[in-house]
Amino acid sequence: MRVADSPENRDYFGGTKTPRGSSGYPLCRLVSLMALRSHLLAAVAFGPYETGELGYAESLWEQLPDDSLVIADRGFVSAALMWLLQSQGKQRNWLIRGKKNLKLRTVRRLGPGDELVEMKVSREARKKNPELPEVLVCRRIVYQRKGYQPQTLLTSLIDAESYPKKDIVELYHERWELELGFDEVKTEMLAREETLRSRSPELVEQELWATLLAYNLVRLEMERLAAVMGVEPVQLSFSGTLMMLLQLWQLMSLRYPGSIVKILRSVEAQMQRLLLPPRRSHRVYPRAVKIKMSSYARKRPASPTRGALN
């Protein structure tokens, strides 16, 4: 998240550093644990940009619920982390995209592009945590979608009969619901005004928590309505629900308390019309660079100077 470009925010949050210079605005890095089928934020951690995703994620792992599957990108591939996720709690499983240079030993074939493998745990990791095993047994799935390169998935769901390969692949692609959730915050709630206006780290924290809590309140109402309708919460329009809730809150300030329940039920009945059409997941859009980055030199706004008009 971009934050206001004040000296306090710049010193505390920092930003990207490239040969072209530092980022135009200070940046707050945020890592979230999101329930993908409701978009509810179960936990978040954020702070200075210099701390990486893995650093902030460490505080989220213990908040994983039992009987769950956490889906993560390949940046989280680590034998120590995978063992941590599946060794704590009850039935805490993981599904992570594999890296190309990952060395794995095949133990047993489970089917085409589906096998049981062993991953070595480094000595450095076992020195830090003596409880780690020497090898971690997991499942490797290789698949290819039309128009894309072959992809590798690693998971703790090693029972091929209970968890078929096709279902695992479809589950992984639900991870992109996280990006849609971030889009709902930035595009719909913040109206593309993504730079938080607070000019001190303390107020940035307050503003960010307020934004995320308000987002969860909208999503919680959508989850309740979806249960009444018998559909998944992601099948309801977030922008439509948000607009109707804003109108509801404005309307309630003009009504007497006894009529609020009746108004709420009426609006909720209208919200049930906000059902989206099925996702067109069959569409294929391979990545491509359409616009080259500008080669112009960076230009910072000049500091205002005092002067007099003649």
C-alpha cells in the first residue's frame, strides 16, 4: 500500500530501491491470510517495506484453523515451513507452487504427472530447529494448461484417491481469489485512491486497520446473504453490495430506531439480486508485454519556494 509522502512515513516505511531511484511514495508491505471462498480476512500483518513477505507471514501461521488447506505461491517453498504448517494443529494442509530448480527424489508414482517425492531439509534449517526431519515427504503434481508452460505443485495432500490430481489443480487456481480481494479493497473501497492519506506511521496503522475492518464487515454481510441464497459468497457483487450498504447507512440516520430492522430486511432482499454470472474460467490470456516501460528520467516535484509577485 502506498502511504503519504511525509518525512516520518519515508523514514519508517521506506520503499523500493532501484537503479532509477527510490519509489515515488513510501510503501507499506502487507501480508494477509484470506478465506478464499468468502474473501474474509482472517489475519493480517504489515509494516516497513524492507521486511519481506516471509517475515510478516511468520506471525500468521499459528492463526491457521484446523481442518484447513493453506494455498501459497512459490515464494513460500521451504521444507522447514511446510513441516511447520502440517505438524501443528489438526489436519492443517498446504498447497504450494514449486520452483524450477527444486531438487526432489521420486518415491512412488501415483499417476501421470503425479508422484510421491522426498525433499531434503538443509542442515542450517535443522540447526535452527532440531525437531525438523532430514527429509520431508510430499506430493508433486505436474500439469499444463492450454497456452501456458507446464507448472509444478507441491502439497501435503498425499492421498491420491481422496484428493485427485484434477481437484488439486483446480484448488490451486482459487488462490487468485486473493488478488480479487485486494482489488476490492483498492478499487472499490478506496476508489483507486490507493495512497493512504495519514502522514505518520501511527495514523497509517489506524487508517489501514479501519479500512480492513470495514472491508470485513461488508464481506461478512455478503457471507450471510450467500448462506441464505445457497451460493458461494464470491458469486455476489462486492461493488453492488458496498453501494447498497453505504446508501443504507445514510438512510438509517434519517429514520427512527424502530424502523431500522424493517429497512434492513428490505435492503437485504434487494441485495440478493446481486448474483454474478458464472466465472468464465475457460478463457485463456497468456502473459505478454504490451507497453514498454518509459526510458525518460525520473522527475521529482520541486520543493515550493517563497517569492513575491511583481
